[in-house]
Amino acid sequence: MRENIAATPFTVAVPDAVLDDLRDRLSRTRFPAEEPGTPWQYGTSLAWLRMVVERWRTGYDWRTWERKLNRFPHYRAPVAGLASGPLDVHFILERGSGENPLPLLLTHGWPGSVVEFLDVIEPLAHPERFGGDVRDAFTVVVPSLPGYGFSAAPPQPIRASDVPAIWTHLMVDVLGCDGFVAQGGDWGGIVTSWLGLAHTKNLRAIHLNGAPFRAAVDPANPVTAEEAAWQEADRKKRDGLAGYQMIQGTQPQTLAYGLTDSPAGLAAWILEKFHAWTVRHSAHPPPFDLDHLLTNVMLYWLNGINAPSWLYLSLFDPTLTSPPPGRKVQVPTGFMLCPNDLGVPPPDSWLRRSYNMVHRNDAQKGGHFLAFEQPRLFVNELRDFFRAYR
């Protein structure tokens, strides 16, 4: 990797007036009536959200988390890849230890952000500081998706399949990578899958926590009994989880008014996903550090929720998560699948319909946000899998 040639250093610095406005809005929150049933049965627990709002207003310190973010080098760069022209992309770039650290591209999803990876960047880049081998070091690149965090919004909604062209320009043209590997979950998993499908010249391997691609079934290769049983189990598990997709994929502008005006509303909308996609049906709160969760919410509060929802406009196109007929991801692909994710982990035969699967690891616990929830497991998994592609 040569020195970046078109990137400008960037520092996360939020004006005091923005934080004062946030505290004022939090102090004037209007809460709804008590929910029926048990906590979390119909959405975010009222008692828990009251506590979250109070913590956010009086105990949470954004400046502490701003410093945690800024301990890593941040950049913005105009990156090509869209027909409309270059887009200013924000990314963290932590250069790895040793003589030849492997460039690693980490892509977040919704309602996540680069904040998901704060606990894994340093162990991945500098394994020798954490009891590991310096030969496993990565140069870690963590961009914010277009319209998310500190990346500029595209001039019009784009598809997740449009992002890999931007990422390829970032890694190859801006950062000078002759070869790199990539990992993603949620939207990041879809982006990384398309990256592995269409932009393979410099890409050595990919890793996914989740299995976003679903190949069209060929009559010559019909669904097996095992696959049919999995499809039914997966459908049942996902039942009741798609309401947010319908709203964000059809009326994102209407949704944005309330979530842009009310920090409590924004927190309730986002944090419910960290519960449902990790400990669904539990009366307990999401198993994450609350201030860390609030920092993730802050990136949506500071920069807006509207543009991040635009990706969902394309979600109802079945080709978004289906490789073109007769094609599949050919680059070596590894998986780590968690039992508490949105769906049921598919059988190997199903994964091989869409991917050149060379590795699979089924975690004993955990949900949708692997790097955030289980950072040590995530780090060890990526070290082990990508060791063969250095």
C-alpha cells in the first residue's frame, strides 16, 4: 500500500451548540403511554428508553467518545465509482504493524456505523500488542457508507450493488492497494458480496457474518429437502422483523421528519434493532455498553437519518441479493454465522449456490452485530481466515 494520494485528514469535532441543542431536546422528550404486554414485546421498552434518555442527557460524554474516535486517523477523499461523479467518502485508516500488513476493508450496515469496529481496529492492526503475532497484522480501512456518518450523501438514492465500485476506487486508486481482503455484515455483507462478484482483480478473499446472497434455484439443481426445511425455519424466525424495511423502503422521507427532530425517537428506532437482532423475545436490554450504543446513535443524530435509509429503496428488487443467472462469487469466501441473528444459518449446500465457500464457523452465541458484540471472537476469526490470503 502506497501513501494515500488524494485523502485529506479529518478530525471528528462537533460544535458545543449542537450538543447543547441535543440536551435541550432530550430534556423536553414526550414519552408515549406504557406499552402493553411484556417489555420489548411491541418495540423499545418504555422504562429502558427513559433511562437511556436520562443517561444521554446527563451522564453520557460525547467528548470522551470523540477522543476515542480520533485516536485513529480519519480521512475524507473524493472517490470515483458513481456515474454522477466522485463522492466524498469518510474512512478510518489504521496502518498495521510489521513489514507487510494485509489491507482489510471493513464495511458496516444499518443501523450500525464505523463505531461498531472501535474495539477491533487496534487488535487487527497491531496483534503483537494483544498477545498475537505481528505477521497477522492488517492495515484496517473502515469507510462510512455513502450518506452515513461523515461520508457525503449521493445526489440520489443508490443501491448497495453500486457501492463496490466506490470501495474499489478507494482501495486501489486512493490507497494504492495491489491486493486486499474485505469483511462485512448487514448492508456491509451485501456490499462485500457484490465486491466479490464484480470487482475481483485486486480482491483476494472475503468474509461475511451473514449470508445475504440467495441464488435463483435452477430447475436442473432443485432445492433439496434440507434446504426446503431451512427456508421454512428461516421464514418463521424472520416473521415480524421486516416492518422497518417496509417503512424505510417506501416512505423514508416521512420517517425522517420525526427521527431528525426527536433524539429520543431516533434512539428508540435504532436501539430496538440492537435488541431484536441479538436477544429477541428477551425482556432484558440489548447486551452492549450503553454509552457505546449511544455513540453509534450520535452519528445518525449528527449527520441525519434520511440518506442512510435510501439504500432500502432498492431492497424490494429481488436482483439485489441474487447473483445474475449462472454466476456466483468466485473469490474465496469465509463465513461466521451466529445463532441469534435475524435468520437461521443456512446449510452449506445453499451457501455454495452463491459463493465459493472455503470456510464456515458457526458461533456458539451472538447475533447480528458480531464485531460490536464479540470483538475478540471477530478478531480471532479474521486473523485465522485471512492468514491464507496474505
